[in-house]
Amino acid sequence: MKHAMIKTGLLLGMLLSFAPAHAAKLACDAIIEKINTKLDGKGVHDYTLKVISKNTETKHRVVGVCEGGSQKVIYIRKKTAKKNDAADAEPKAGA
């Protein structure tokens, strides 16, 4: 009886030790969905999230990792023409 309890305890311990490793391998789609939800909640618009290999160099901000750390999610802000439109709308001197 005592040996059965020890075996059960060891088996349970081994199974629980594998749980964090499995949880760490989140799918990239799930990570992107979570990031989109957070950014939308903060009112952030005009951006793209892209998944790239962890070894890929980028000038963009890394906002997440997925697939057990083998991929990273980058945030790319889209350029808007609002500033240029406003500058064009201002009257020019001497006009």
C-alpha cells in the first residue's frame, strides 16, 4: 500500500513538472489575439503584428514570444498621413 502511494506521488509529480513546459508552448495565433485585445483596449490603432523566427533581426518592438520561444511577435506601427495632410491644409505665407 505504501509503495502504491509513493508511485502515485512520483507519477503525479512528474506529470505536474511537464505542465509548465506544455503551457509555455503557446500558439502564435493565441498570443496575437491576446496582444490585439490589449492594444484595442488601450485605443491603439494602425498597427500590424507579425510572427518571425527568434533568430531574425528586427528594428521593430518585440511584444511577445510563442511556440516555446522559437518564434517572436513584433509590433509594426503603420505610418499615417494625418500629419502631412494637416501641413498641406495650412495656408502658405504670401498666398
